[in-house]
Amino acid sequence: MNHPPPMKLRHLQREVATALELALVALAPNAIIDSLANAAGLLVALSELPLDNEALSLWAKDATERAERTLATWEAWQVDRRPTA
């Protein structure tokens, strides 16, 4: 089965959780906050489960890809909001 290594899931989970906290404080758009919260929840749940069956392996792969896309959206929103000198 081809799923992300547990270490990658843990690091991504931390990164998404931090991004969610920052997005809440920055008053990011609801869509970004919802996507980060969704990704964070899936990563937490998957980190508690054995990924040795096909269904969970597919969920882990999909959740990882979704979390990475969501982080990219969050980072792009942050860049757009940075003041220029």
C-alpha cells in the first residue's frame, strides 16, 4: 500500500494545526479556515489509526494531498496580505 509515512503525517498535522491557529487570528476567509480545520481533523484521526488497509491508506494519501493544497492556499493568501514597501 502506498500511503504517506507516519512521520510525514505527524509533521503535516502540526503544520496544518499551526496554520489554522494563524488563520483564525489573521481573520482569514472562512473557506481557508474551514479547509484547514477539515485537513487538521482528518490528519489527527488518521494518525490514531493503523494505515495498513487499503481504504485507510487511500484516505491518508488523499488527506495529505488535500492538506498540502490547503496550506498552499493559506500561504498564498498570507503573501497577498503582506504590506509592500
